[in-house]
Amino acid sequence: MARRFLVAWLAFALSFNLSLAYAAGKRPPALDDGNGAYATQQYQNPFLRAGHSKAEMDAKVEAAFQQLFHGDPDTETVYYQAGANRGGPLAYVSDIGNHDVRTEGMSYGMMIAVQLNHRTEFDALWNWAKTYMYISSPKHPSQGYFSWSCKVSGEPNDETPAPDGEEYFVMALYFAGNRWGNLRGIYDYKAQADELLAAMRHRERRSGQTRFGARTVGSEIDEKEKMIRFTPVAGKDEFTDPSYHLPAFYELWARWGPVADRAFWAEAARVSRDFFEKTTNAKTGLSPDYAKFDGKPHSTDWNGMAGNFSFDSWRTQSNWSVDWSWWAKDPREHALSDRTQEFFYAHGINKYPDQFTLEGKPLSKRHSLGLMATSAVASLAATKPIKDRFVDELWNAPIPSGHDRYYDGMLYLMSLMHLSGNFRIWGPR
């Protein structure tokens, strides 16, 4: 009887405290589910609209996965098995051109694996990331984060994080927990996602020594601006990267993440949609690699292309287009996609360069498969007939191979998945 009373009392106390918290404004407002795939469970499928069968689409996606994950190690794959430890098999995704391992590529690899139901590859990548990239020491200024770059041996090249990697880690882990269920330790996917997402917002500012000198590292979120930072490292934390803004993910975190932070992520999604309007050029639709929180380009002394449309920027158009596909909350995303596609189309559908000033002056001569792929994803939000030309370009493009297969390949494969309905929201069962 006493135990029953205690359990009942604890349940009442918890309910009462939650009620007080909600009354104090900590409860997320009623969430608008929009009119996109989250609400309808119907995913856009531009390849199907173009006349390709499901069997053809599945075969194309599978061929790209097999080549990029299990192809020739010298010319095709970016995924490499690396033995095993007590946690199980280990594997990494390598940036071939720089011969390193980045949280960007590891988290992309995990996202691809969970979307295509390849749990073995997912777990091996996560095990490698937790074994070699994760910083657990309470004395370390980056504790709770991942070193953004390591050698293929696992030795760090830096011991500070890049928030785009953390963002994709979190989303891939939530999807994994929802799709496959949660186990223990590092394979309790939801617990791992909750822990990392909480750190991203709440990690206190901490100073200390790394192998590469003294660093001060704080949260990956600017609380005042409600935006993701370029990095939480002091001296480089007062601006953002437009391609790090992922409102489609933030909406899910507003539903699945730590309860106390859900209202914040709902607001962050709205802020990022407004930010896309501010940071893109009104005529070209191009966004910079780095930007101030007001959207204006931000130059740095270590990246001469930071204020221009360059490699990071390729992803921004994909981010707002997937946001439209999943949520359909901001019609301004139609105009953004139309603007970028019209700009690239004017430079030649199969030859536009991969770097520009924001006003549209070419800064390279290379036509990149990676940019071509994200330009096709822009068709998810575009309204002009030329969007179908971009879809056809991606369908007809070869699987990236050779020196540039890492970044081009990851963007190519994820873009194939987006345009074939194979990149989905895996919700709680």
C-alpha cells in the first residue's frame, strides 16, 4: 500500500511540476504540421513524374549506394571498413581529396544508411565516430562534441566540432531509433541523439588545452539569434553558415527532442526560413559560404571564398527545398528555388560553374556533380517548367568516381534519394 501511495504521489508531483513549467511558458506552442510530407505521408517523386518506374529508381539508388560504399577502393568507394572493437565493426567515410575523415561525411553516411535500411554500415560508422572522433574528457574544452576532422587512422587533425556534422548525427540517430529500435550503450540511438542535441544548445563555455593549443568552446547555438553557429569556438562563433540551416530537421526536433527545448527548435525553424530570404541574393538566389546572423556575407582570413557562393553553399538550396517538401510552410521557398534554377539554367544546364560571386560572376570553370545534384533537389520547391530539366540532368548523370567522389558522391546519392521518394521522415513507432 505504501509503495502504491509513493508511486501515485510521484506521478502527481511530476504532472504538477510539468504543469507549472508549461504555465511558465516552457511548453511548445501547438505545432503547425504544415501541408508537406510530414502531414500527408506523401513524398514528392519527381523521377516518377518524369516517367521512371519504381524499379528503375530503386535500381539507380542501389547502384549508387553499392559503388560509393562497396565499390573499388581506389576509384569508387568512400566507405572503408576498419576492423572491430568491443562495440562491434568499425568503418569510416573518407574525404578522398583531403585523405581525412570528417563529421560531415560520417553523418551523411549514417543518414544514407538509415534511409536505405543498411544497419550494419550505420552502426560501423557510428562506432568509429564514437571511438575516434567523440571527446569525452570533462577537462577538454570540446567535451560532448566530435572532432570535425581525423586522419583515417583515427588520430585527430583538430579537436573542435563543426555543427553541420552534429546536426546530421542527431537526425540520423533519431531516425535509426524510430526505424530499428534502441539497444544499449552507443546503440541506444535516441538517448545518444538527445544527449548530443542538448549539448549543442546548452554546453557551457569552457576553456582548456587541446593537442593543437588552447581553445574556448561553447554551445553550437547562438541563443539571441536562435541560429546555428559556424563553430562554437571562441573567435569563430559570431557568424553562421547558411548551409548549416536545416529547418526541416528542426521541426522534427521540436516534436522528438528533449522536451524543454522543443519550443526553441520550433522557433529556430521559423528563424532559418527568414534567414534564407536575407542571405540569398535577390537576383541570383545564391547564398554565401559564411554569413553574419543578419544574412550579410562574412569574410574570413582563412577562407578566401567565404563571402561567395562556393562549396558549402551548394547545400543551401537543397535545405530550403527539402523543408518545403516535408513541411510546406513557407511559400517563399518557391521563389528561392525558381531564382537559383533560372540563374544556373542561363549559364547552361550542363555546364554552369560551381563557384560565383553572389551577384553572379563566375569564379571557376568546373561544372560539379555535387552542385548539379543539389540544383535538382531545388525542384522540390521550384514552380517553373525548367525544374524538370534539372531532374533529368541528375537522372542522366554518372555516379561520381575518382578524385572528387566524396563530396560530389554524397550529395549525388542523397539527391537521388530525395527525388525518388527514398529520403523519408522515420517517425516513432
